[in-house]
Amino acid sequence: MAIDASINSSFRVERISEKGLSFAAAVSKSSLNMSLFGSSGIRGKLGSEFTVDLALKIGAAAGSIADNIIVAKDPRTSGDLVICALEAGAMASGASVAQAGMVPTPTLARAAATFDCGLMVTASHNPPEYNGVKMWNPDGSAFDSPQMRKVEELISSGAFRRPDWRGVGSLSHHSTALKDHMDAVMEAVGSADAEVVVDCANSATSVITPLLLRKLGCKVTSINSQPDGFFPGRSPEPTEENLDDLKSLVTHKGAALGIAHDGDGDRMVAVDENGRYIDGDRLIALFAVALKARNVVAPVDASMVLDDLVEGKVHRTRVGDVYVAEALKVTGADFGGEPSGTFIFPDQTLCPDGVYAAALLSSMVRERPLSEMVDALPKYPVSRMSQAFKNENRAGVQKRLEQAMKEIDCDRLITVDGYRAEFKEGWFLVRLSGTEPKIRVTVEARSEESLDLLDNLAERVVGGCLK
């Protein structure tokens, strides 16, 4: 169907909603109205949004539903404080707790396989004044929506399990998490002999990625590889503007690849041998091709390049790696990822594993330069914009947006998270931000001309909603 720059009153669209996508239905319905959990755990500014009292209650809730818990942290300065509160809460609820020390999130998630659950103290890519908790199942998946709701209900009600003095939990140490993670990756990847520059962002990956790549056979130069909770080298979010040092060093050394992590190692982005930043959207497609994935899970803001490359189906989810993992479990798809730089390899773990992704990409560049692999992928123009509104008008904006998007004359409308209107020539996504009073718009098209048309249509929709 060609792009119609008008809003058509005849609703002729194949609408993919919560009912149309079975895995999205449970996610979307059960994740409503949760006050603590975001799309990746519970987090906030320490002392105001995320407090010691809250950490104590999270630990008590975890200890009320799990008998054996493993805990770990990233290098944030408040990590020990939060860990102690979690442990106290969990043991007071009767759970036995094992400490894994400072390790990346995917290391902790893998270690949770022999426990009832894992608690990772991290605020991921957020600045150093933030902290939080991610909760993991034994299969490596993050707590799903029903589990998150259960935790919130326990925290709200205070109905924690409370054994007497004879039933309180114990504390022990788990010392093999890093080795176990490295051994699993080495067995899966085999070897890699590329020259690689790794920017660890002074994060928890400092203790694993450089060493792992050397063990695989790579020549490794590492920067920002001293764990430091102040993140002095750069922001823990691996965006292009934060990676100038990595890009320069890759070209200066003539390396085949640059790797950048976030604060807890669930994310990974790359720099090719020419110093060009390769974002998560391109890497999802690259991994999908390399893995020969027939079915892929990606959120609604991921590129349509996947639809062009994947022989089977692209399952679209809400934005957030927890929803990608939920969909992977339900659909049995081969691979999942997000444009933020999180990638889930279900034959390894259902946790986004930036460490494994770094090793896999390092092995891939032995056969072909990264720039050639990326340039062989389709590339389409993209635009992004946002419009602010008064927070008290949110309900009205949402109502007008829903009505306007129902009237769009498109080929398919996906409503699992905002509204993604798809056309033969491209798509646009309109979403209300979950954290700010803003409408966010992403547009991708097969040509600049089509991008302009879709931009104009999206602007008309947004403009009408904000009147």
C-alpha cells in the first residue's frame, strides 16, 4: 500500500495488538500500573528515588519467593551499601544468600542457574549517582511481568515471609562465576585472533572481557579497564559521542575491531576498522545473518532491515530486553536484540550478554572486515524527533493519539508499545515516553523521498494530538 499523506477515516489496516500477538498480550496487560519496575529492573538516584529501605524490601520480597539467592554488583560506589541491604532483607525472609562479588550482569545471570534467583545491583548505563536491582531466573531470563508484579505486591503489602530465629538465612561466597562465564563463552566461540580494542567504561566488564578475548587468541588493547564507580573515563552509556577515544585508538593501532560496553556488561556496541561507530540496530542484523536465524525477536523501534533479511518471522515486542526475553521463551525464536546494544543468544542464556557478543563479533572479523559485513546490509534513512507536552494533559494526548493512529491508512499497525504504522516504503513509530511528558517519533524509509512523506504524516499526527 502506498503512503497516503492524509489521515483516512476508513480503517483498512491489519492491526497487530496485544490480542494479535499472544506473547505481547501477557506482557502488555500484566506490566501495566507497576510503580517500581521499569523495562530493566528497579533503579533510581541513590538516597531519593532508590533508598536503602527500598533495597531492604526488595531483598525481603526476593527471600519470600526464593530459598537460595545469588547476589552481585557492578563497581558503583553505593554497591556495597545496596548489597548489604538486599542480603539482610533476603536472610530475614529465610533465604540463603551467596555473594558473587563484582561481576557483569550476564555473569550473574548465568550463575543464577544453580540458584532460585539472582539479584544484580546495578544501574546499567545510568550515571554514577544511580543504582538499582535487576532480578534473574535460573534460565537466565529477567523476572517477567507476573514476577515483577508479585515483587511489587509484596513490597506494597509488607507481607514478607518471616521465620523465627531458627529459620533465618545464611551468607556464603560464590567464587567461580567469572571462570564459569569465560569457560562457557570459550567453548561456544572457539577461537578468535583479531586485534581488538576494548573500552570497558570502568565497568564490571573490566574483569572479564579483555582477559576472555586474550584467552580466545586476540591481541587486546584495553582502555577504561580499571573498575571505578565514578566512571572517570567516560559515561557508562556507550553512545557514539562517548566513544571518541575508542574510535581514535582503533584507527591509530590498525585494529580490526573496537568493542564498547556499558556499566554492567549487558550491552555491547562496536567500532569497525575504520573507526566508524556501528550501532545496535546494525549489529542485530549482523548477528541475525551470521547465526542464520530464521526467527528473530526485536522491539518495535528496531529497523525493518530485519524484515528484509530474516527468512522466517520478526516478532515485535515492547521496548525493553525483559520483553525480548519473554518473547524468546514463548516463540522459541533463534535470536533477539535491541537497538540499545543488548543481544540475547538463547542457546547460551536468556540474559543479554555483551561479553559473549564481544567474543562472537571478534571471531567473525577473522573471516571478513567488519566494515564489509556492515556495508553489505541494507541501509535506510532514519529520523527521530520528540515533542513535549504538559504532564497533566497526558491522558488526553494518549486518547487523541490512539484515535488518530486507528485512522492511518497503512499496511499494518502494531500496538504492543505505542503505535508502529508500517507501509511498503517504510514505517513510523509514535510512543509516549514512560519517564517524561514527551511523544517520541522514529521514522525509517527506503528512500529520502519516502522518509519526508512519513515524517510529514507523523508530524501531522503528533501535532493533532498536542492541540
